[in-house]
Amino acid sequence: MSNQTLVTEFILWDFSERPEYRILFLVLFLSLYMVALCGNSLIVAVVSFSSGLHTPLYFFLVNLALLDVVCACAVVPKLLEILVAKEADISYRACMTQMYFLTWSVAAELLLFTAMAYDRYVAICQPLHYGSMMNPKVCIALAGATWGVSMFGATVNTCMMLRLTFCGPNVLNHFFCEIPPLLLLSCSSTYVNDIMTIVADVFFADMNFLLTVVSYGFIIATILKIRTAEGKRRAFSTCSSHLTVVTMYYSTVIYAYLSPSSSYSPAIGKALAALYSIVSPALNPLIYTLRNKDVKVALKKILLLIMEKL
């Protein structure tokens, strides 16, 4: 090891070697990035300035919007640089920083989905106790635990990555620094990192997915007991948006992180990473606003006030 040079930077690759595809991806991801920033910022503004939306559901929705912004900002700017320059270098320190914020935001979203599922469970299955079970202190505690636990998990994974030695090839067949492709470049043993990655995935993804499924099992059972079709429709509409986002997010994250580094596929990894780090932050505000009557009403009121002042 003493005769080998330690890696000080990594080379990131884009999606395609063909120039016409790079232009297409550049336009696509730039558009998704702008939608993610504008859409999530709009959600934060609408909920903050609309007193009628100061409820636990929208409190968690604001947290989700903030996490989406962090995730998109950690990934997309560097990706756009890669698409323009075909390949781009990133320093070792910047790579570890990017990995930290991405891991943090992804883990936090998984925990937040569970908190949102619990909120929907209480609202539909325990409506008479909703005010006491989801009071402001409980909501703040759940949000604080979400941010704190995910930060701790990201710190542990980053520290585990920092202990590895990178002295060989520095070409990362990915468009951002992520744990699975980085492990493939390590000159030292990644056995402990593989174990920690699986443990983290089981805790953040699998366990929270199970809790979410159990919550929705109770929710669906309660909805089916409602006698009127209108009552069933209203009850299901309050959680359909969340169920759509959760299904899309978990299906990509679990596969991307559960596979050991030895069986990691760069092509599949890139596609899945694009879904949960770029597409999901852009679609989340659209899903929650287009399918949510309260948000649309509040948004119209704010837009009317802005137009009147102009």
C-alpha cells in the first residue's frame, strides 16, 4: 500500500456516450430540477401562509418538501455539469459530502413516510383521538426523530466509507457518489461496509416499509367497513397520494441498497438512482397538489392575493 497513490478525486460518468442523448438528458433533468425546486418551495410557502393547512398532515408534507430539495440539490447540479462536459471530476472530500447529504435525505424520507402513514392511520382508524394522539408536541417529536436518526445513520455510513482506502481506479460508473458504486473502487476490504449497508437498508427501508404496510392494512380494513361509497372515497382520497409516493420510492431504494456490492449493476443503479433522487422530488409536489383539494384551494387564494397586489 505504501507504493500506491491514494485517490484524491473521482471521475463521474453520464448516462450515454451519444451526444444527442446527452442533450436530451440535459433538458430532461434540468426541467425536473426546476420543477422540484419550484414545486417543493411552493408547497412550503402555501402551507406556511395558509392557516387552514396548519395540520399534522401538511406539517409532514413541508418536511418532505424540504428533504426533496436537499436530495435534488445534492445530485442534480453535478449531473448537469457531467452532461455538459461528458465527464466531470469530483474531489474526494466533495464526493464524501455529496454521499452524506444524499444518504441523509433518502433515509429521512423513508422515516418520514412512516410518520405520515401513522398520521393517516390515526386520522382514519382513531378519528376521535386524533387531536390528542397527533398534537403539536407529537408531530415535532416525530419530525425531530426523523431528521436526527437519519443524520446519525448518514454519519455512520460516511465514517465507514472514510475508513476505506481508494488507491486504484478512480472512474465511478455513476453520475453521483453513492455507496454501492464507491465500494467497488475500494482497495481495502468492504466486508464491514457491506454488512452496515444491509443493516441500514433493513432498518431504514425494510422495517419502515413493513410498518407502512401494516398501517395501510388497518386503514384499508377500516375504509372497507364504511357503509357509503362516498365515505369510502373520501377516506381513501386522504391517503392515496401518500400511498402512490411510498410505492414508487420504496421499490427503487430497497433494490438499489439491498444488493451487495459484488452484484451491483451500474446501469440498473443509475436508472434507479435517477428515479428516487431526481424524478421523485419533482413528482412529489405534483402528486400531492394535483390530488389534494385543500392545497389547490389554498394555492388559488395565494395566487389571487399576489395578482391583486400586482
